[in-house]
Amino acid sequence: MTYWYIIIIGIMVVGFGNLSNKIDKIMKNMPDSTKNAKAGFPSLKEIIGKKVEIAFDDDTALIYGYKSKGILKEYNKTWLVLEASDRKNGKELFYYRIYNVSSINILDKEEV
């Protein structure tokens, strides 16, 4: 019975070794521009500082008082930062996970 476990573990180790070798070969053959490309969303870079409206997969953030309209301040591969005005003209920053966002629409100045 223990021989079967040893054989299965051996097959897994050999399979993983072959897979890592294939990944290394693919990475070596890729152009340098692709290897060094920054992970992220290049289309978001163009709308930083603009007034946007964010649509979500689920509306749980809006239930808890988060705003969906405001100025996109910054982003990274996990988060978006939206600056919105409250009733007293104070500024608030809201952080949203990118995987919860379904779309981002640019708004006219009158809409915010």
C-alpha cells in the first residue's frame, strides 16, 4: 500500500519538474518588452483625475454608504481610490477592490 503512495508522489514530482521546465522555456523565448511590462490596467491610467461612476458586480458597498461617483485618484493591481464629496463639501476617499468593479464610466462635469 505504501508503494502506491510513493509511486504517486514520484509521478507528481516528475510532472511538476516538467511543467516548470516548460514555463522557463516559454519565459526565455518571450520578448523583453513583454517580460518587463508592468502589470495593471493601462486604460485606467488615462482616466486618473477625471470624474467617473463605478458600477459593481454587487451593490453591498453602496448599502454601507460608499459613493459610486467621484474622481478617480489612483489605482494598483488590487485597489481603486475614488475621491467623493460629502454633504458639507468635505472630501472622502473610498477604496474599492478591482475584482468587484464591473465597469467605470467617465462623467461630464455637471453629473457629479
